[in-house]
Amino acid sequence: MAIHKLFIDDFEEADYQLIAIHTTLENYRVAYFINQNLPILLHRNKKEILIGTEKQKKGFSNFHFEDNKKEIFWTLIENKREISLPQKNKIITLFKEEQEFSNTIYFLPEFKNVDFFLKIEGDESQININKIITKLNTIDQIATVYAVDKSRIKSKNNLIF
């Protein structure tokens, strides 16, 4: 029986760029404006990106586009998700027994102020990140856009989908 050894150096880090987007727009409007300003056609993915534990998985909506010619994959992901949790009152009051409490969960919790992420996967030589950021900053409804330093991302596993 042969023994195969794997070394950490055998694995390459994933080739992706991450852009943070700050805006108050709904997700479909952000995708629309990105499509207008970049040569891509983002469309809604029916499957949400699930993160969390097995008992409590939460889904984040996303839009994607595959550029097969350049082998570049674009994904727009919402960072914030409001969830409501029903909770029963233990004491008897004049009000209804069940109350709902809302909680906000984040796709990348270390970036709580970011509304959306644009993940661009592919060969870095084919992606001009500065040009993309400049074009996205021209959209009036978007407050700011910037590249995320990958070393600051603590929950990198959420980006694997």
C-alpha cells in the first residue's frame, strides 16, 4: 500500500478579489447598477449561500455571472440578514403571548458596516481591480466601494461556496 503525503505548500490560495460595497439599495438594485457599469450580467442565484451550524443555517442571497471566455466568476453577496425569532412570554400579560425579536446576522462578521461584497474569482492578471472600483464609485446610489484586504478576513470559510 502506497503512502501519499500532502504538504501545505501543495495547496494554492484561492484566486479571488473581494470588493466591499456600502449602499442602502436593495440587492436587486445593486446588481442592476453593477450590470449597467461593468461588462457583466449578474443574475439571481436560486440557491442561497448557507452559513452557520447544522441546527441554525441562515441563507444569504447572491447574484452571479460566469465569464467563460476569461474564466472569471463574479458573485454579489449580501452581508446583512435580518432574522426574526419568535419568543413566548413566560408571564401572563394583556398582550399576545408570542413576540418577535429581530436579530442581524452577517456573512462576514468582521465587516459589519459593509452591505454587499463583490467576489471576483479568476486569474488576477485578467482582473483590473482598480478600474472596477473606479467604475463602481461612479454609481450615485453607492456610498463607497473599496478592495478588502484578504489578511483581515477571519471567516474565510464563508467565502467557500
